[in-house]
Amino acid sequence: MSTLKICLVSSEIAPFAKTGGLADVSEAFGRYLSAQHHDIRLIMPFYAAIDTRNYQFYPVEYALNCEIQMGSKHYTYHMYTTQLPGTDAAVYLVHCPELYARPSLYTNDADEPIRFALLNRAAIELCQRMNWAPHIFHLNDWQTALIPVYLKTLYSWDGLFHNTKTLLTIHNIGYQGSFGADVINDLGLNTYYTYFDASDLYHGRLNFLRTGIRHAHKLSTVSETYAREIQTADYGEGLHKDLQNRSEDLVGILNGVDYQQWDPQKDNLIPYTYSVHNLRGKNLNKRFLLKKMGLSYDRSIPVIGMITRLAEQKGIALLRGTLELILAQYNVRFIVLGAGEESYEQFLHYIQSSFPEKAVFFKGYDYPLSHLIEAGSDIFVMPSKYEPCGLNQIYSLKYGTIPVVRKTGGLADTVQPYDWRTGQGTGFVFEHYTQSGLQWALEYALSTYAHKNVWKKLIRRAMLQNFSWEEQIHKYVELYTRMLPGKIK
Ligand code: ADP
Ligand code: GLC
């Protein structure tokens, strides 16, 4: 196989900086493409939140004191590099404290568009400094979506990129990078306004994602169902027409899972490993988890787990009413790990104080605890309003923690509805985004749980599902290869 040169630009890459699945997926691209001996180089911001004690970062000698003019503003940045742990892939980080030394990865600050426009330009300029012409710029979400336009405008003079193609992967259409149109000056693109959507500009807006959708050579998203959904008015968040126009160039490729990190048989973040052949450890983890959370343990009482960003997308609104009802009527335990919007945090605090013996809300971001919840819960709930792919339901399957999900996006593509008549299926799936839908699915799961042998079979079937990246990465390699004009050298 020929070696592909891929420059992957992302606003999050695990283990360095993560708020959600984008980080896991960006890391996986690095890991699985480099394992296949492709030349993959990853570029991200050097956020203040990055732990500089655990990883070694080296200054890139030919990319220090880089000067860049962004409209009227001038910035100086330095590039640092490190290896993606356990791989041969190099990660490059744009060190510009003026832009990236903030308390969180994303902000509502006035210069948010500049923070990521600079990432886009620094990625292009790093390739120039390395004199390295990637076959593909693989871009992810709005934060990297201006690269196609920059290549067509400010950098079009550089023959280095004449054969370079751009692939924009949409991980979440709910976040578009929509700003006031006057930012065009600071992007350095005011003389190139025709590259932006005329109607947006007319209404005083400029949308990074829409611009990327227009100008990238190819588009992908992270499940087949979501690829269809975002071309409809219901799910397209105002971009469905732009996507319909590019439907020939849009493909859905389901995310994979890194089973080196998420496999109960070798997970060193859980106290008891277990496998499909020996489930004893699962129950011991349940006891351990409940003790840690200060809840009483009884083998026969089901534990419902949840790990999530607390955002509208995740269907937290459906839990209102439904959760109170389930907790009042059933003998269950409910453990949720998450952080995000304050109103949802308040709701979950209220749930915990209303049912102190049954429910715990662990506010925050905690990677080891996320593994323990996967291992120690019986049921995993993910009632998303929309879900481009979703990783937690796939981790749950592997851990024999039966998912309760809504039939949307990647949830629909990874969880097969359980049917008591045939005994087939891997989880409980409800169709409509309503409280009664979620209640039905949870009650169905709880009544099935009461039949120990049936449940055991369900666990085994779930654990045998395989969504490994090894399978999925080939689909990206095929896509990259199809994008190239001729044979690659
Ligand atoms: P999204 O990217 O929309 O948040 P995904 O299911 O694709 O949804 O990915 C979420 C990732 O973030 C998973 O790896 C999940 O375990 C992790 N995660 C989310 N919230 C937390 C949290 N509070 N603590 C630890 N991990 C979390
Ligand atoms: C997004 C989506 C999620 C997806 C992840 C990685 O944040 O919300 O469904 O799994 O990106 O692609």
C-alpha cells in the first residue's frame, strides 16, 4: 500500500485536550493511520489546560516566533511538538498564550473566531515551513473549516498545495462557528467575501461551517444515518440545503472504538476485569461503584448509568419528569457523571437531593470514573435529541451495559432494538423524542432485567458486537485515495 500524507487539524485531541468524542476520534485517526504506516501529522492549539507534566513538548526549531497578521491584529506564536502516546504520529501544537491560555477550550469571547482562524492558518504555514505537501488536509468541525478557503485565497500562490485535497468531517452540526460578518477583516479575507455565503453576509453573519461545506473537496460525517438526517430541515440546523447541494460528495462513516482503551478484559482503570466468558467481575465492579458513590448495593437492583456533556443535544430535558417517575416507582440506582449547562446541573442536583438513597450526580469530568461507570452499571441511558455518532453507547455494548437510546444518528446505527419475541437485539430503542418514549424504553429495560437469564444473553450479545477502528479506518483510507488525482507516490 502507498503511503498517504495526511495533515489532520482538530480543536481537540486526546489525551491532550478533550471535551467530547471529537478528541477520541482525532486521536484514533493518529493511532490507526500511523499504525498503517501513513504519514499522519496532527495539529491542534496548545491550550493552557494541557498537562505539561505528563508529556514532553519540544519546540519546533523552524517554527518559532512565527508572525502572523490577522486583519488589524498581529500575533506571534511558536510551534511545539510531541508524539501521540503509543504511536509514531507527530502532534504539533500552536503555542499562542494570548489566544489559548483561557480557562476552557472554547469560549464566548469576542476573539473566538480569531482563535480558530489562527489555528487554520498556522496549520497551513507549518506545512510550508516543513516543505511538506499533504495529500489530504483532514479537517474536523467548524474550528478547522476555513482551511479550504484559505488554500484557495491567501495561500493559492503556493504550488506546494496544488495537489492537496481537503476533507471536512462534520462531528456535530449543532456547533457552526457563526459570528458577526465584520470578523471577515480579522480573518484577513475581506477582499475575498465572494467565498462566503451571500445571504449570511447580507444578514450580517459569517458561518465557518457553511463556508467549509461549500469549499472542501469532500465532506464526511460520523454515521450513515446522520449523513441522511443533516440533509433534512429537522436535523440540518439551517445547513441542510448546503448539504443537499453537496450530497454527492458527502459520506457517512461510523466512528470506531479504540478497544485498547475500552475493553473490560484489559481495562486497568476498573478494579475487576471481566469478559464475555466470565462476567463475575462485572458484578464486583457494580458493588465497588455503588460503594464509591455512597449507595447501597444489592445484586438484584439495577444500576442505570450516564456519562455526558450536559447539553441540549443529549436529551437531558427528557429526563425531567421521567427520571422522577422511574426513581419513585422502581427500586433502581441512578449514577450520572457530567458537566455543562447550569440548568441541567441544577436539575441533577435536585434529583440527587430528592432521592438520596437512589441517585448520585457526580458533577465534573472524570476519565477513570467514566470507565468504572461503564463497567459497574447494568443499563446506560443516552436519550439524545440528535447524535452524530455517539461513543458511550458503543463503549457500553462492550462492557455489557445495555444501552437505552433514541433512534437517531449513530445511536440508530449501533444499537439494535431488543425484541422479546425473537430475543434478538442489543439494547432498548425508542423512536420519538418524547418523555413517554424514554419512559417506555426504560421500563422495558427494567422489566427485562428482572429475567436474569434473558438479561445475561442480552449482555453476551452486546459484548460480542465489534465496532473497532481497525474496520472503520479502511473506509477513510479508501475515501482519501479516491480523492487523489492519480496514483500516489
Ligand atoms: P459528544 O462528543 O457529543 O460529547 P460522544 O459520545 O461521541 O459524545 O463522546 C463523549 C466522550 O466524552 C466519551 O468518550 C465520554 O466518555 C466522554 N465524556 C463525556 N462527559 C464526560 C465526563 N463528565 N467525564 C468523563 N468523560 C466524559
Ligand atoms: C460529536 C458528536 C458525537 C460524536 C463525536 C465524535 O461531538 O456529538 O455524536 O460521536 O462528535 O465524532
